[in-house]
Amino acid sequence: MCLIVFAYKYHLRYPLILAANRDEFYDRPTRESRFWDDHPNLLGGRDLLYGGTWMGITRAGRFAAVTNFRERARSLKHPLSRGLMTRDFLASRESPETFLKGIISREEEYNGFNLLLGDMASIIYYSNRNRKMKVLEPGIYGLSNHLMDTPWPKVVRTRQALAEIAAGTDPVNIDELFKVLYDRTPAADDELPDTGIEPELEKALSSPFIVTPAYGTRASSVLTLDADGQVKFAERSFTGPEDQGQTILHQFKITDP
């Protein structure tokens, strides 16, 4: 993923409300979200190049998502795929904290990442760029290609939009969350982050939904978990800059592992 905003234990009806965009080259082979044949309890999209996933949830309520950390100067020649961390956590039964210890022991084998790992008891955040594990308190969070809640314009904008949607006690409308993710408005020039790339590219990457000739938002994902354990996972996938998207909706109830 390249943009994740979520409300954790903030809404009275929903322990988790999440909206996320995955940005990638259009020619990278990808499979849309589904329950996996080799891990039947795991729901998520799949990177067909390395076999990992950018975000997923299991029937037992294990959740994981990853974003990259944008930095031109610290790229490894042969890194491990970051999507394997999320896949392996979802396929395991280890607690988020125990699993993360294994990741930290080899974190230098990955390019920069932000990792969210959760189960029905907690969600933790970790980046191999500040090396601080954080157990999340109830609240609204935003994550892009820097550290958690770094105030990039698209993070600030989408967090605020999610806060408005999650206010009160009304049921969450998935289409409203997709509208938040489909925002193509770039940041103003004087608000652009400086991540070491060309200003034109920085501008193109500053909107929540990205469209360029070869690279852009490939999937918009919306996830809600209600107080009764009901999960709705909707994904709208895109194959190119002109694609209007195809939407898949999965619904199930959390069960014991």
C-alpha cells in the first residue's frame, strides 16, 4: 500500500474502519483479492511476482498491511519483498509482537517499510526507519510513504475525511470511503514533501489517487470490522490510467482460529 487511513476503536459500532490505496506499476502482475488456495483463511490481493500481499485479513481476525518508505538514497540491490512480511504474519498464529521480533532480526534485508500487524486484541506499528514499535491506542491514523501520521497533504486530507465519516454512530457507507480514496487532487507546490525525487514526480505522487502513464493506484481497498465480528472487505482494482475499476466485495464473520 501507499496510503492507509484507519479508525481504530474510534467508532462505537466498528472496532476498525480502514481505507487504503495500493500504488504500483501497471505492468506488475497482480491478482485481485480473494481467499488464497494455499492459505484458505487468508483474504487479500496477491503480488504474483514474489507471492506476497500489500494488505490482508484472515477469518480469525488477523490483519496486516505494509507501505514502502520513499527514499532514493537507501535502496538495496537484492532486497526481500516487503509483501512477504504481511503474508507470513497472516499465515502464522504468532502474536503481532512475537512475529515482529523475527522481522526486526532481519529488517536490514528489506528496503524501507511501514508495517501494521494486528489481531483481535491489538494493532502494532513498526518502521525499519525509526525502529520503534508502537502499540496503537484508539484513534484516527494515517500512513503513506513516511512515518505514521507524517503530515503529508494527502494523509492530512484523507484522515480528516475519515474522521468525519467515522463520527457518530451511523453505519459506515463503503462508497463514501471509496470517494475519499478516489481523490486525484495534488498537493500545492509549497506543501509538497521533499523525498529526493524530481518535483514533477513528487507532485504526481502527492494526490491520494495516483494516475501517470506507467504507474498509479492499482487497488483501492475498504475494510470494516463491526462489533459483532462481521467483516466487509471491498476492493476496486485498476489495470491502467483510463480504467474505471472493477469492485469485489467479500463478507464474512470472524471465527476462532
